[in-house]
Amino acid sequence: MAEHPIQSLMTTAMENLKALVDVNTIIGEPIQSPDGSVILTVSKVGFGFAAGGSEFGKDSGGKRPFGGGSGGGVSITPIAFLVVNGKGIKVLHLDENTHLLDKVIDMAPQAVEKIQDMLKKSKQEADQTNSY
């Protein structure tokens, strides 16, 4: 049985989208800075795809006339830079509001200190109460 025309429309659109995006789209080409650091761009990639068609009219020799189309798009948004140098690797986010986990990790030592202080105060208060 022959391939339906919508299948070839979808295949062509998907192949063209696939050709647009490779690993270098998500992790950019390395850029060497004057201080010896290597900078890599990290991007978010989104895809959209649609296809549609219709057979209409009367049969003409066993096949119905077909009309259709397909399309797709790619959205590439830089979200961070990786800076690699002798000191290690640093992530520089472009949108600080979306990186809650990094903020939690950064704030963890401060939170632990506050909890330890609260426990010390509770223990001191309990010791003072018991000494009366």
C-alpha cells in the first residue's frame, strides 16, 4: 500500500527540524577568553510541530485528491553560561529567579547556622529553667 501524502509532509518537516538542532545548539561552541577561561553557552530548546490535510472530491482512479501542509518551529533561548578555568567550573544563570535549587544550596550553610543557634538558645533556656 502506498504512503499517505500526510506521512511525507510530516517526515519532511521533522527531518528539517532535526537538521536545525544538534548538541552544539544546546551546549554552544567553546569560546576562549583572554584570561584563559573557556566559556560555553547553555540553551533551552523547544520544538513545535503541526501537520494537517484533507482528502476531498471524488475518487480519481482509486485516489482521492489531497490537500495539506505541515510546519514546525524551534525556539532556542540561552539560559546560562559555563565558565571553566583553573579555579573550577562556575555557572552564570541569565535568569536568577528560575534557579531555586542553586539558591537553596547557596543558603544552606546560613540555614544550618541559624538552626544550630536556635537549638543552642533552646538548650540554654531549658538549662536555666531546670536550675531554678
